[in-house]
Amino acid sequence: MGNTNSSPFNLGDLGQLSQLQTNGESSYGTFDAPDLPTFLTDNPTPNGYPWSTMNSQTNYYQDQPNTGVIRRYDFTVSRGTIAPDGYELSTILVNGQFPAPLIEANWGDTIQVTVHNDLDDEGVSLHWHGILQKGMPWEDGVPGVTQCPIPPKKSFTYQFLADLYGTSWYHSHYSAQVAAGLFGPLVIYGPREKKDYDIDIGPVMLSDWYHKEYFDLVEEIMKPGGNGVVLSDSNLINGKMNFNCSSVAPGDKTPCKSNAGISKFRFKRGKVHRLRLINPSAEAIQRFSIDGHTMKVIANDFVPVEPYDTKVVTLGVGQRTDVLVRANGKLDSYWMRSNISAICSLGRAPAALAAIYYDNANQKKAPKSQAWDIPDPGTCANDDLGITKPVMKLPLPPADKTIELDISSFKNASNVTLWTLGGVAARTNYNSPTLLLSKLGNHTFEPEWNVINTGKAKSVRVVVNNKTPVAHPMHLHGFNMYVLHEGPGSWDGTIINRHNPQRRDVVQIRGNGHLVIQFDAGENPGVWPFHCHIAWHVSAGFLTQFLTNPDQVKKVRIPNVVAETCRQWGHWTLSNIPAQIDSGL
């Protein structure tokens, strides 16, 4: 993992700031953060489980339980000043918390989230990452694509089915608000192959962190003559890390406290613990490890996989990996580490640490464990496709449409660095969501919206060629992609594990490499973004929109509240000009 044992600050004192100062009302990173249950038990459980007789072999794309249970959440989005790493910053909070609150449900429950936008001069929307939204594409939470933004001082209620199970997250899709801290974990309890763990530790979020307002960062990305690059200042585990305040730029008078405090976790000796790793970063590829412990991978994104062992988990932006860890170490405390890949990402302080304490350890002392000596391979890729096999097996269907898309970047006439997917640097129109126009039967769109109509195609293959030296986490909304192949150079036509290819919703494509994916477009009519999940790249145009099964989109019954939100947004923009200098996403 590189040399991360040395540290520029004194770890003997594991925190000088209060939890309120670093993370607001959140309990993440403290011993007060609760372990998670096997499932929520406040309603009748037929056959002992909320999902009845469905199990890990159930085809969750075709058969989902419907429990009739509604899980209600009420979120107020507002600004507040906190110091997650000791450096004070105006941040976007949900209910006063960073990271935002955990949403939890059982597979088949309905999740209802009312969002109150208490920001003064910016819209907001929340995207429920990895949720399929089958039959309800308007709930996907993408401004300019599935809805208009929620205007300041207005509210919007999302309601959707917990249609897959496992670990995910939610985040703002309005510009780069995710870099201001507007993200939180989403856990949906579902079937297990067997009782393979004892304790569910819950979400472990690995996020880069910037000491500037997100809008200032977007301005930096989009300025004429710029190179489209910004560097993160810190790296956090569950919203916490110590920043070395002596490295603050000369003349910066922002309050900063070294040794602010790191996240802490409890392990029970001899027990197996489930950790739900999430990368909600703006840009960083994270390399996660635990000193002295091997991890067993059991899921990637929302897809349970046949277990395999590893010492390091690589997570691109938006990706999740569930791992099992047996507490069998000789010491009584260990470092948990997440390092921003120095080869693949841009971070000034790439190392994040959290402390793991066994039952009787002295929780006031820093661990003394040593990092695994595992060099960064520098491929910026995920685990080999040959070892990541879904538990619920699905053979690859024949593709009835193939699309080839090139990734490139260029400087436009204003000397701004933009990213293109399929030759277009995209930009959405917050006032005219693509889905609402498609519902009206209008399939003629502005070229800069970069809409690709897949027509009546049942399964669409997409060959992505990366013409740049930079790796990208590619995310498709509305589907789990079949991942057919990825690697350096051009695709040679080979398909890995055709009888049961890897499936997930975010896949890394290497610099100057290729990625071949397929998705069952006919099964989910809607408008679905396909984009790089690096905030600065999607801001600079790196997205396309797949319009799937357009004849069925016309028949979708979109609730009136979606149009009402557009009217509210339109009214607000009559007297306020939203500062959309980027793609909108």
C-alpha cells in the first residue's frame, strides 16, 4: 500500500475536536454508530423473512418482493460549517449531518424521502445510486434528465421500490454538490447464501475532501486556459481524518486544528465482521486495506459474488464492495487504511486512517500495526473479471444493437477543457428534462444533450474506447451492466465468462483502454445517463443519455408533482439566474 506508516501529525492524541465540530449531528466514525441488523423486524416476516421464500438465487431483475412497507425519511438540505479533517469549511448537510443519514430498508420495501431544499441560491436533487427505478424513471433524481431541480425553500418527495439489495449510497446530482458533502449511505437488507458473518459494522465511506467550496472548484475546472484539474486536500473514512494544518497555504486564515479526530471501529475477537465499503468521492480511486487482516469479497455494487480473498480492495468513484473480515489478529488494535491511488488520482494528502479496536484494547492509544506491502499496480482497474462471478447466474443475452463511443477531451473556442463521450461535450437544460419531453413523444433533442435513442432494442452492447491516458469510473443509471471485457488498447472481441459475466453499475475503464458492457435496454423504458463518475469530468461534459424503449416511455404515468417542481423551478429562475457553468450533473 506504499509508505503510509509515517505521519506528519501526532496520532497519540486521537481527536481534539468534538463530533459536532467535525461531523455535525452524525454519529459516523464514533463508537455510537450502531451495528446493523440482519433485516428490519418491525413488520410481519412471512416464512421468517420480509422477502418470504425468495433467496440469493432469485432473479432480482425479474422478481422482487413487495412487502407493502413504506420507510419514510424527512431530509432538510442546508449549509453548515464543520471541520471533518480539522479545516473549517461551509458544507452542505442533510439534517445537520455529514455524511448524510443512513437510509435502510428491506428488499421489497418502498422508500419515501421528502427533501426540503433550505439552501439560499441553488437547486438540489438526490440520486439513489444503483436503484433500477423500473417503471418509475422520474424518481432517478437527475436534474435536466428526469426532473427539474428542487428550487430553494421548496420540497419534493421521492418514492421508489427497494428493488435490489446490498450496499449503495445517495448523492446530489446537481452540479458538483457531492464534493460539498451531500452524500449518504443506503443499505437494503436481503437474502444471504448462508450465515457467513456475525456482526454488520455498516457503511465505511471512503471520500476525498476539498478545502474549497464546490462551486469554486467547478469554476476552476471550467475556466478558460485551465487544464481541468483540481487536487483534493484530504482523504476521509466515514467523514473523518486528521489534516496537517502546518501545510495550509500561507495567508490562509481559515481556522484549522491538527489532530481533529479519526474514525474508530470495534471488532469482537474471533467474530466475522461485514464492512460495507463505499466510494462517494468526487475524483479519487481508493485502495482500502486493514493491517494484518485478509478480506473476503462477497458483493460488488448491488451484485452478490462468489466469495474471494484479497488484501486490497480498489474502488472507483461510486463503487461499493462488501467484505468479510475475521478478527483473528495478534494485536488488540489495527489501522484501517484507504489510500488515494497516487498513480490514478490527484490528492495532496492521499492517506486516510481509521482505528480498529478489539474487545479490551486501550481505545485512547493509536494502533501500532504495519501496512501490507502491496504496491499500487497502476492499472487503475477493478479486480480481474475472471474472479468476480455473480452468485445469481445470468447468461449473456444476444445483443440486437451495438454502439461504439470514444472518450476524448479538447479545448473549446473559449479555451475551456471539456470531455466528450461519443464526440459530444454534453450539457443538460435544468428547465427541460429529457424524460418529460420524451413522454410527450418529442424525440428530437438539442445536440448538446447527447441523447442516444436505443429504439426497440432489447439488449444493447456498448464498446467504449478511451482515447485519453486517464482512467474513468463509468456509471450507467437504471441498469446493472453486464461487463464483457476491459483492458488496455482496443477490444479484440473476447468476452469473459459469457455464461455468467460480471454485473455492476460502475466499472473502471483504464487510460488508453477499452470497456465493453451490455444492458437490457428493453426492460426499463426511460432516459438513463451513462457518465464518468468523476465530478469534474461529468461537469465538463462527460455524459450521454440513453433513451430506452421510447414507445413505452410515452405510456409512463409521471406524477403531477414532477411537472409542478418544474413550474416552481421555472418561477424561481425568472428572478434568479442559476449559476450553471457546467453540464448540470
